[in-house]
Amino acid sequence: MTKTEKIIGYTTGVFDLFHIGHLNILKHARENCDYLIVGVTVDELVSYKGTESVIPFKERLQIVEAIKYVNQVVPQESMDKMEAWHKHKFDKMFVGSDWKGTAKWNILEGEFAKVGVEIQYFPYTTGTSSTHLKKVLNQILKK
């Protein structure tokens, strides 16, 4: 890659109940690329986490679009990361460290290496998660 070529980065997320962990991954991702594309998971795919989103897709999309670190937002309509690469041709994929070493990501690392994509893991933000926030909200609402 010549110095004049931009490094295109890509990351995905549900970004439900947007919190500091989401902001951290977007900030760190943008620090490691010239142009950051973010896939926001559509409502139909959120079920992979065994839950529903609290904030509707269109609103989550608008929130992520408003973040200064993000250059482009796209719907994530499939969990197939190679399909995303074929659409967006990114050079780096950014992922939370909670996925590092999992069977799925070990396979993806090998697939992405074949097309020259670097996977970069960022530390998972402890103490805050959308799952935890949802549990707290449910407890408050039940009182």
C-alpha cells in the first residue's frame, strides 16, 4: 500500500443503549484508519444476542452517524463478515477483545488474512454493557 492510499476500517455493532464502550471502540477504530465504516445491526439480526433492541434501528443508525469518528454508516443485514468485505473492501476490521480467541474469530482471522485484511482487537470496556443496562432498567421498571 502506498502512503497516498487511505486505510479503510470497518466495525459493526448493535449500538443499543449507546454507552462509553461503544464510543471507545469507534474512537480507537478511527485512530487506526483513515476512513471508518460502521455497520449497525438491523433489528431482525439483533435476535442473535437472544434479545430485542430497545432503540429502533433507524434511531441507532442516526446516533452512530452523529459520532465524529464515523465516516460512513451502513446497515448490517448479515452476520457474514466476508460478505461485508466484498461490499465495502475494508483494510482493517475492528472488534472487541471479548471475541478474541473464539472459534468464530479464529476462522475469520484466517479468511481475512487471505484477502489482506488485518483484524485489530480493542479492550472490552468493563463495567458498562447494554446487557447490564437492560437488566438494570428491567429491575427499575418492575418496582
